[in-house]
Amino acid sequence: MKLAVVLVALCAAVAPAWAANKVVCYYDSRAYWREGAAKIEPVDLEPSLSLCTHLVYGFAVVDGNTNRLTPMDDYVDLDTNKGYYRLITSLKARHPGLRVLLSVGGGADSAGEKDKYLTLLETPEKRAEFVNSAKQLLKHHNFDGLDLAWQFPALKEKKDRGTLGNVWHKFKKTFTGSSKDEKEEEHRDGFTSLVRELKAALRGDGLMLTAAILPHVNSTVYYDYRVLAPLLDQVHLMTYDFRTPERSPQEADYPAPLYYVHDRKSYQNVDATVRRWLEHGTDGVKIIVGIPTFGRSWKLNTESGISGVPPVTADGPGDAGTVTKTPGIMAWQETCLLLHNSKVADVPNDRLLRRVGDPSKRLGSYAYRIAKTKDDVGLWVGYEDTESAAYKAAYVKNKGLGGVAIFDLSMDDPRGVCDGNKFPILRAAKNGL
């Protein structure tokens, strides 16, 4: 009896170390359409796969006419052309133990097409169309499971208003209406039913079912935590983009802090997101914490000051980088070459960024370049680097959580241009576990 008690205590003591062993690696296939060295194909992922336990291919979408799961890009995905579905699942032959999942949604559909993710949930017949097509598509292309990065409506960034501001805001809504989902309870129950039906359909073939919780979705509205968690194999918390230049164009701030930042919203950090799921009964070993490989950038002007300390007055999204070609987003391989300590890039000194690290290990790193004149354009970037990825992984390990999710491999440094090491953020996170 005493021996049994000792063994139980020992197992409890080492459980956190055993729990944090999953490294879920996302690959966004839209990287195919980038130009030159920024174009990342399945073959370019090979150096990363010995570090990944799961590879998630993004993204499939919902066909609004049939409610079926369908490829986002027939040219890239299907065998008749590039055949990425087949290529990505064939990687398992060279990496035994790797499980390859297909993700649906993930923000791949434009804002005007998101209603189909809600209407699909409203009837058993529509859900059955999706479930049957999903099972067929997964089996046909040898995927090991489905990741539900469901496109629920995103919450608008709440403004800090005084008493008069709140009164005026409520008065305006009386006449302009509200963007609130009037069927939110029905959609929550429908999503719960969809997960239950998918689980029943996939279980017999040993296929996984996971959910990726996208940024700015109201989890307390759309996710019935206590019912969903036992049905899901893993819950991937996409804990980044708490602040973005699209949502807050006039204020640059930490995009993915680990802990609460003074005078900010208490729920906009990794720890608050994790605690919410734990407090609602989710088993910690199922929780996978998202780590981005990209930063968020804002333009600075002469009103932004010279310190760079966030929050900083800004002037909208930063210019598009050479890799992402998207304003307001900078892949790590773009950011690292602009830092003052970079020894690789041929960048004029007046274009380099001053790096500010995070000795507190709570907020994240940032870098900036001030606007010296009215005609000059400065830049502020809050980003993930190897240091912040490592301490987020250590947080996961110390909390006894399931692991980390890297989003995404194509915006890490697949070619090793920063310091010669390929996929440095992924490696740092893996080592941190």
C-alpha cells in the first residue's frame, strides 16, 4: 500500500515533464505563391520535421453551396497539378511517428465568406455533408486527422471610453444596429454537435480531431469548454495577435505577451487564455500553446516620440516585407535582417531597427526606428524570437501543458538566412520543452 502511494506521488511529480512533449508545426500552403527564396514548398520543410510531432497543413475551406470540406487551392493541393496533399502526407514515410493533419478555416476565407461557417452549424443535414466529405477527403489523401480552425466572427477591438463615451456608443447602436451574432447560442450548440459527430465518424479509423482557437474569437460564447474538451484530442490555442495594426492602427503594442501588461486588457495575453481553458475543466495535457514566427509592425511618425516603449502612437500598418508582402506583418526572416546586430543584410544604417529585449520574460521583444522628420517614416515591430519562444515553451513545461504549436513554418527562417540555422524559432521552442 505504501509503495503504491509513493508511486502515485512520483508520477504526479514528473507528470508536467511528460506532458509538454508535443510540437505541432503548421504549414500555410499559401507560401507557394511567394516569390524567390520566400517561396516555401513541402520539400523545404524537411529540416524541421525531426523536431515536429504533428504537421498541420493549412488550409482547406467550406464550400458554401454544398457544406462540404474542400481544398482551398485546387492547383496547389490536388494531384492533377502540384499535389501538395499527397506530398505533405508522404513525408510520414521519412519521419516515422509524425502525424499529419489537415486544417479547415484558419482565416483563409475572406470576411465576406465567413457566414457559411455559421450556417453549416444550423442543421444536422448540413453538418452531415461536412462530416462525410471530411472523412472522405482525409482518408483519400492519407491525412491523420482534422484540425478545426473554425472561422467564428471576430470580436471588434473595444475602445476605452469614459462615461459619456459609453452613453454615446449605446445611443449610436440603437440606430446603426449591432454586429452581434443573433444566433450565437444556436451556433455554439451546433459547433458542439459538429465536434461530437466528427469524433464519432473519425474514431473508427483512428483519425485525430483537434481545434485551433483563433485570435479574437469570443471563446466563452462559441466554445462549450466542458463538453468539447473530452471530445478533442488537442486544443491549439493561437495565442498571438492580441494587438495588431489592423485592429489598433493608431497604437503599436506588444502583439503576443505571455502575461498581463499593466494598463492593458487583462485577457489579452497567453496566460489568461490558458487559465480560461483550465478553469473550465480542460485537461492541461490537451492544451497546446501557439507561438508565432512572425511579428506585427506599425509605422511611426514624429508624434510617436523617441523612446519606442509601447504603447506607442502609430500611423497604421508597417510597409510590407520582402517575404510576406503583407503590410503589418513581418516574418522572423524579415525582422532579423533589420536588427542592428545583423551581420547578414546589406541594409543602410538609417533603415536598421534598435532591438529591445525582454529581461522580464513576460512581454516579448520589440524593435523600432524613430521618424526623425515629418517626411520620414519610422517603424515599430513587436516580434517573436528564439529567446521569447524558449521561455514560452518553458512556461508550457512548468504548467504541465501538452506542448507548443508553431505558426507557421514558412515564416520562421527555413533557409537559415539570419544566423545559418534553419527554423531557429521552432528549434528554440523544442529545446525549451
